[in-house]
Amino acid sequence: MAANLAIASSALSTLYRIVVYLFLEVAPVSKAKYVIPLLYLGYLLTSYFGAPAFSELVTLKEEVVTVEEEKSETNGQVVTDVTVQEATAVIPVVEPPTLKSALSIIIFSIPSPVRALRRANFLINTLLLLAVADFVFFPYFDSATDVVYTRVGAVYPDAAKIVVRYPAANATENLIRLVWRQKGGKNESEVPWREGPVANLTAERDWVQTVSLRGLWPSTQYEYRFEGLNSTLLPYPATPIHFHTAPDPRLHSGSHYRFIASSCMTPNFPYLPLQGRRIKGLDLLADYLWPSESHSTAPSLPTLLAQNVSSVVSSLAAKVTSSANSTSAENVTAPAENVTTPSSVASEKNVPPTEFMMFMGDFIYADVPIYFGDDVEAYRRLYRRNYNSPSFRKVYERLPIIHTYDDHEIINNYAGLGNTSLPPYPNATNAFELYNAEANYDPVDEGQYYYDFRYGEAAFFVMDTRRFRSDISSDEPSSHTMLGDKQLAALYNWLGKVNNTAVFKFVVSSVPFTALWTYEALEDTWAAFPYEKSALLSAFQSVPNVIVLSGDRHEFAVIEFAAGDGGHNVLEVSTSPMSMFYVPFIRTLKPRSEEVVNRTKEEVVKTEDGKEEVVKVTEEVPREKVLKYIAEGNYKWSTIEVDTRDYDHPVVRVETVIDGTPAYRLDVLGKPVKLQSTTALGSLMPESFRGVLDKIGLKPSRWF
Ligand SMILES: *[C@@H]1O[C@H](CO)[C@@H](O)[C@H](O)[C@H]1NC(C)=O
Ligand SMILES: *[C@@H]1O[C@H](CO)[C@@H](O)[C@H](O)[C@H]1NC(C)=O
Ligand SMILES: *[C@@H]1O[C@H](CO)[C@@H](O)[C@H](O)[C@H]1NC(C)=O
Ligand SMILES: *[C@@H]1O[C@H](CO)[C@@H](O)[C@H](O)[C@H]1NC(C)=O
Ligand SMILES: *[C@@H]1O[C@H](CO)[C@@H](O)[C@H](O)[C@H]1NC(C)=O
Ligand SMILES: *[C@@H]1O[C@H](CO)[C@@H](O)[C@H](O)[C@H]1NC(C)=O
Ligand SMILES: *[C@@H]1O[C@H](CO)[C@@H](O)[C@H](O)[C@H]1NC(C)=O
Ligand SMILES: *[C@@H]1O[C@H](CO)[C@@H](O)[C@H](O)[C@H]1NC(C)=O
Ligand SMILES: *[C@@H]1O[C@H](CO)[C@@H](O)[C@H](O)[C@H]1NC(C)=O
Ligand SMILES: *[C@@H]1O[C@H](CO)[C@@H](O)[C@H](O)[C@H]1NC(C)=O
Ligand SMILES: *[C@@H]1O[C@H](CO)[C@@H](O)[C@H](O)[C@H]1NC(C)=O
């Protein structure tokens, strides 16, 4: 009986340790919240009830031990080792512990007659339980109610949105004023600070507020800080925060800039003890963006870059003649293959500035590893926790960030049915709005989370894939919608507008657009909405240079959507997690779709008499094809470089960094787009006109 209990105890304890390891280091699956305590309890009970039988043995054993000790004193004999199998199977064999047997007792948690070893096992398992509790309940105990922070969100050519959180003790409101000035040029200490908007911070809004700074000049450097209403400078930020405005969209002078795209993060995963505020992926991002200031002991960037970088050239043009393919590839691959030059070193001349980060959802995990409930505070706490992270602070104080949400800002695989009063949506979005959404670009339609914007010669549409999503288990599949009618209309309208007014068009979807991800993705991604997806894809393929950005799968992949004749290829770059788990071993991405498209290709053939001749051939290509798939890595982001300086050869360069090391490069050759003249951009005039009036002191923005 005791032996059976001992075996059970050993087995339970070992299983417990494996589960804890998987939970803390591989994937924090929610079910572990039941399994881990149960296993621990099982271990405690079996080792406790296994113990009495042992206590008899212990006395017996202690005698033996003394005898042997005496022996070894007299003739110096070495005691034989116990092997693991023997110990598990025949526990009553009494042997004084040697180093090796003690180690196996600890490693396999074999109940031992030696009290110190039993205690060591108990201690180890209890520490593991504490580690789990530390990971799970950290946000509850470190609720970050006092976190003070500011960040820049949307930047326009003539305005910027700035978020500030400044809680006040013993007050119902805290009024603080943003003061700002232009940077650069003149003797800076002589440039006066100008009074900006006042933020009315209240407990009701969790002391956080987004203010808009208007009347700015395009492509200009600014700095800001905060004052009380009596003009005393507030201690935070200790040094002014810098940002610059977006370029003037009416100047078609070519764009060259980068932005970061990623999604999914949870602080301190994979777990390290007592590091609850760390978000390692963002530490790595800060080192990558501003390497000269990092003091990390990581290998130098050139070394890292020399490894593992594979370069590929993809083209958004559907019809590529073989000769054009090879020449344009030559021209564009050259810089990409030159990997000995680290392109991520900021001092490098040809590296453009990184302008913003596009965070594509799962910014918090409301329900992983456990769901703290649907009250407003449970959601707000998780946002505060992220802004309280020193890792994130390094990034958000220097880089504008814009957001969309995904299911984990609400609850796993959420489908909103277009009903905003469906719990927990109202409470979840209250927090999302305060902390993340208000600083996004203005929504297309009032009160919505989808929005569009342009940055230089690229245009962006950021979808809301949750609020209007249908329940796919009901009704006719053809009636299912991901975006809802109103948003679809806005998206089509945008496509038409940017068709000839922007070179690259980025469509941001929190969930992958491709249907190649299988298993659970078949229900949560666009794969579950084949009709709407197919219609959208045809629309995308009628517009040159559309690139879809997505996240969600905790994996990285590039997918090409082939167009038939006359259409344009579409590319999807799906990048995640920023700092979260990835699933080892199990691969869920199909390499290509069964669905194919026909297209005509021109091929140069040499005729018998040595002449070159162009012939047309029809080929069948998969509608969706994986160009690159990298599943491994807890920390992933893509740097997207937009380069439209050469009008005939616009290019988007993708550099994907995994665990701090550039792992993949892709040059996406765009089609030249003849941008329509400024008169066609009439819709932009009122806003810039407004900006001019703002600058001369009138505030027409109040009239609209
Ligand atoms: C807030 O009030 C509490 C008790 O009323 C007091 O102990 C504390 O010092 C006050 N804090 C400030 C900053 O005034
Ligand atoms: C900048 O202005 C300050 C105050 O007027 C003055 O003390 C300082 O010498 C000036 N610096 C330069 C470089 O002109
Ligand atoms: C600040 O906001 C609160 C709550 O919305 C409001 O009651 C208060 O009047 C506002 N204060 C100022 C100065 O606008
Ligand atoms: C300004 O107001 C703050 C509190 O809001 C106070 O601590 C500070 O002493 C005031 N400064 C002056 C110069 O009145
Ligand atoms: C286009 O270029 C790629 C990469 O260099 C090559 O693999 C492919 O075969 C080329 N296609 C044609 C039609 O030449
Ligand atoms: C490649 O570059 C060369 C010179 O830089 C230029 O003359 C040529 O037209 C380019 N070819 C293509 C296909 O872009
Ligand atoms: C790589 O870069 C170096 C320095 O910029 C340059 O001299 C060299 O020609 C480049 N090599 C290729 C293959 O482009
Ligand atoms: C939302 O939060 C409020 C306040 O925390 C709470 O009273 C309410 O029960 C929560 N749930 C819903 C569905 O509104
Ligand atoms: C939206 O959801 C709420 C809460 O479940 C429900 O009471 C209401 O009837 C729903 N509205 C519509 C239009 O379905
Ligand atoms: C984009 O423009 C092309 C031609 O200019 C047109 O055929 C296509 O339908 C347009 N696409 C959209 C979505 O407006
Ligand atoms: C492609 O062309 C073949 C014949 O050339 C035809 O049988 C097939 O249906 C076409 N497929 C599509 C998707 O159009």
C-alpha cells in the first residue's frame, strides 16, 4: 500500500512538474488552472499518506545508517548507489542517500525516508506552485493603479493625438495642461513653450485621457510635456517627449519610412521569477530600434544579420514576363542580399526612420491564463499593467503606436453579432477605448473602431473584425459576415479612393485573411467567412499594390494571393506574437490552397533558328500560396519599409525579426501607380485649410 502510494506520489509529482513547466514556459493554457492545483493536492496527499509506512522504515533505516557510517569510518567502504528504477519499484530497500540517489529522489520526487529529501521535494513543488500563482495573479496584486504615462498615437500632417494618464490622490479630477513647442532650428532654450489642450483626468475614466494637438506643420519635430493649471511643471515626463508629424500627402515626392507590425503580448511569458512587469519582446524591439543606447550583451547586430537571413523577391504584379521578372529581381535583390551591412543600425544612411507601430490586437489577454471577470476594472487593470511595464515604456515614449483589437481584448473567439450591449463587450471596449482606441486615427464612421489613414504615399485601412462578426454556427454560410455592411461599404469606398491616390495600400485585419491556417483557425479567421472573403479578395485584386497585414496565429507567414489575368496579386504578411507563446511541433499552415486560378504568362522561347520569341502559356496557380512560414519564436515583429522614391519601382521591404534576430527578408515589388494630381485630392482640402486657419490663430476645428 505504502509502496503504491509512493509510486503514485512520484508519478503525480513528476506530472505536476511537467505541467507547470509547460504552463509557465510553453503555453499558458487556461485549463491548467484546474490541473495544476489538483496535481499538487494529489502529490501532497499521496506523499503524506505514503509517509507513515515510511516513518517505520525511517527508524529502521536510521539504524542502518549509523551502522554503515561506523563501517565507513573503520574500513572506508563506499556505499553502493541506488539506481532510479530500483528506487521507484522497491522503495523499502533501505539505503543511506548518496549524491546520485539523492539527485534522483529530487528529480523524480521519489518519496524518501530521509526527511531532508522529502522536504526538498515538498519545497520544490511548493515553489513551483508559487511561481504559477505569481504568474497568474500578478496583475491582481500589481494592479498599477498609480501608473503615470504618456504616449503618442495617431500623427497627422497637422495634428497629433496624445494619451496621458496622471492619477491624483484624494481628488475627483485632475486638470493638467499639455505644453509644446517646435524643435530644431533656432537656439532651443529660447523657443517658448506654447499652451496646448487641457486634459480633464477623472477616476471615472481611470485617469486617462487622449488630447489632440492641432495646428502643426507637416514633417516637423515637436516636443511636449505637462504642467498643472498654475503653470508648475509636472515631474513626469522628466524630459520632454518628442515626436514628428506625418508628411504632407499633397507632396508626391516619394516616401521612405518604416513601421513595425505585430500583435499578441502578455507580460513575463515565458515566465521568469519576480519579473512580472517585463515584456521581453518589447525589450528586444527597443534594442532593435535604438541599438546605440542599449547595453545588452547580445551578439552584435552584424553577426546576427549574417545568420539565417533568407531573401526572397515577390511581385504584386500578376502578369510577370520571365524577362522582366529576372531583371527587376536583379535590381531589387541586390540591397537585400547585401546582408553584411546591417540595415537595422539606425546610423546607417539608407535606413529610413521608423514612424509608428501597428499593434494588431491581443494587446491584453483578458482570459489567459485566467479570466478575472467581466467588470470594467478587470479589463482596465490589464491595460494599466502593460503601460506600467518598463519594457513597453521604452517603446511607447518614443514610437507612436496605433491599435486594433482582437478577441482576447474581449474574450476568446469573440463574435459581436453587431450588438454592442452583448456582455462582456461594453466593459471590455470601455478599457480598450480609454487606453488604446481613442488615440487611433479618427474612425471612418462615428463611434466605430475601424479607421483609415495615410502616411506618405501609403494608405491604411484598419478593420474591426469582432464587433460585427456573425455567429458561424447558425444560418446560411452565405449570410455570415466578418465586417458587417457598414464597414464593408467603408472598406470598398476606401479602396476606390486610394486606388489611384496612394502607391501601397495596407489592409490591417487582426485575424489572418488567408484560409490556409487550419484547426481552430478555420472558425476564427477569414476561413470561416468564404463568401465575404472571396468578394473582398476580388476587390483587393482590382487595385494595385494591396498588402494585408495580420497577426493572431502566434506564427509568422507570408502568403501570396494569385490573381487571374488583368488582376493584381495580393500579399499577406502575418506576424505574431510580439511576446507570447508559440506552439512547438504542431504545424497548422497548409502550403497552398486547392483552389487555383488560371493565368496567361508570356514566356521567351528560343526558336530553332536562334531567334527569341514571346509565346503565351496558360498556367494554373494556387489561389493562395505560402511564400514563407516560420512558426518558432516567442518574440516576433515585422518591419515594413515603404519606399516609393523611385516612381517606376516602388518597393516594400519586409524584415521579420524573431527573438531579436532578423530571420527573413522579402522585397515586394510594387506596380507603378500614377498618383492623381492634387485637385483630385479635393477631399483633403478642407482639413488642410482648417490647419492653415488654426495656424493663424482661428480655431475652425471647433466649428466642425
Ligand atoms: C489622501 O487622504 C488620506 C486620508 O484621507 C491621507 O492619509 C493622505 O495623505 C492623502 N494624500 C494626499 C496626497 O493628500
Ligand atoms: C541660447 O540661449 C540662451 C538663453 O538666451 C543663451 O544663454 C545661450 O548662450 C544660447 N546658446 C547659443 C548656442 O546660442
Ligand atoms: C471634468 O470632467 C468631469 C466629469 O466628466 C466634470 O464633472 C467636470 O466638470 C470636468 N471639469 C472641467 C474643469 O471641465
Ligand atoms: C501648483 O499646484 C500644485 C498642485 O496642483 C501645487 O502642488 C503647487 O504647489 C502649485 N504651485 C504654485 C506655484 O502655486
Ligand atoms: C522569377 O524569379 C524568381 C526568383 O528569382 C524565380 O524563382 C522564378 O523562376 C522567376 N520566374 C520566371 C517566370 O522567370
Ligand atoms: C535596373 O537598373 C538599371 C540601372 O540601375 C536600369 O537601367 C534598368 O532599367 C533597371 N531594370 C529594371 C527592370 O528595373
Ligand atoms: C554590399 O555593400 C558594400 C558596401 O556598401 C558594397 O561595396 C558591395 O558592393 C555590396 N555588395 C552587393 C552584392 O551589393
Ligand atoms: C461591467 O462592469 C460594471 C462595473 O464594473 C459591473 O457592474 C457590470 O456587472 C459589468 N458587466 C456588465 C455586463 O456590464
Ligand atoms: C443585444 O444584446 C442584449 C443583451 O444580450 C439583448 O438584450 C438585446 O436584445 C440584443 N439586441 C439585439 C438587437 O439583438
Ligand atoms: C481601381 O482602378 C482600376 C482601374 O483604374 C479599376 O479597374 C478598378 O475597378 C478599381 N478598383 C476599385 C476597388 O475601385
Ligand atoms: C482553367 O483553365 C482550364 C482549361 O484551360 C479550365 O478547365 C479550368 O476550369 C480553368 N479554371 C479556372 C479556375 O478558371
